[in-house]
Amino acid sequence: MLHIEVLGPLDVRVHGVSVVPTAGKPRQLLALLAQHAGRIVPVPTLVDELWGDDVPRSVSTTMQTYVLQLRRKIGGALAAAAGETGAGPGLDSKDVLSTCYGGYRLAAPERPSDAARFEQLAAQGATALEAGDARRAAAVLGRALELWQGDPLADVPVGRVLAMEVLALTEARARARELRIEADLRLGRHAALVGELRVLTAREPLHEGHCAQLMLALSRSGHPWRALEAFQRLRAALRDELGVEPSPRLQALHQQILTGAAEHELPVAYERFAS
């Protein structure tokens, strides 16, 4: 009945009908409730998200107005579904978006949200990699990453609360991608990874994890000199931006490539290099 997607533009549907409002703050409110579907979100948390330190005097009335707008959208979707099926009265909008002691609660979706499915698959993939099953890890982590349709809550204005949740989702995506690349490296897919890793290192020139994986991919695909060039680019960026040298682990990898030890491997589920 209820469908929630947050890994990209916000998509909340009731019986297939979108209930996402066009106005910014009601959309923001729905996004936070959807992120915590099935749980009560306290009013102070909602107020902090919507207004931060600039809370209006009419905050209670305004919040109730936004909730009413959401319930109208939900009620319209329920009515449309009832009209199509000819069913009698069933759930109403207050069952889907309920007022609870101290807050509001959006009902849990029948099927887990895309974020919940991503979290489950990412955990399964990480476990498989730790167990040495790189093939399963690559497949499961690949499925997890395919759930993403863009930046999380890409079309929602975010305040302090959602900003932290968006950051957590973004970090989880980056970690899953890093582990999937590690699994692919272990499967010998070195040449196929070079393009993706070049893009990642260009986007995050101080990220040692991406650089290490690019160096491995280049070295193992027969281009050790390019791996050394990648190291030098990172080294120059770290010196210019932070005034530091690459970590000892990355310097050790650089030395292995210099000496032709092309079969070195990163540990399973290695910790992300400091950036």
C-alpha cells in the first residue's frame, strides 16, 4: 500500500499514487517521516529540521497545516484506490500518517524502502567479502548500488536533521562502492575498473582509498608507470592542500609497484585510507 524511495528523488506513493507535495517544507516534512517510517518522529525533531534556529511564533499551527496538507494527499490516493476497486471504507489518512504522543508517525511500507534494502544488501556484501567470497560480494554489492537513482533526497530541501541523514547515506554508498571495487579487484577485473576509478580519483583527489585501488588496477593491468603517476598526483595534492605526505600504507603500496611486486593485495574489507 505504501511505497517509499529516498535514494534519489523522494518518491512516496499510496496505492501507486504519489503523495509527495510540491511545496518545499511539506516535502521536507514528508521526507523526514519517510526516513523513519514505522517510528514516531518527535515534534522537536521536525521543528529543528524545518526551521532550525529560526522557529516562527505560529510553529504549532504551521506544523499542523503541513500535516493536514500531507493527509489530504494521502486521503486522495486512498479514495482513488477505493474507487478503482469498489471497496468500502478502509484505512483513512490518519491511519497512514498518525498523530502520536509527542510526534507523528508515517506507517511502515509493506515492502522495505530502497534505503532499507540497500543497507541489507550492503551488509550481506561486506560479510561475503570478509569471508573471502569475492564473487558473491561483487554481485550483492552491485545490486545494492543499482538501487541508487541519484543523490539521496535529491529534490528535497534539507535542514540540520536530514543533512546528517543524507551524509550517512552518502557515506554508506561510498563504502559499498569501495568494497565492490575491492571485490572486483580480487576477481581480476583490473582493466575494467580503471575508467571508474579515474573518475572517482578526479572527483576526490585527496582520497587515498580510491588512489590505492586505481594504482592496483593500473599495475595489475600492465601499466605500472601510470600507477606511479597516480601516486605522484595524490602526493602533490596532499602536499598542496594539507601539507602532509601519503600514509605509510599507500607509500608501501607505491614501493611494491616500484619493485615489481605486482601480486600484492589489499586486506579483505580493509579500512578506508585517511583522506
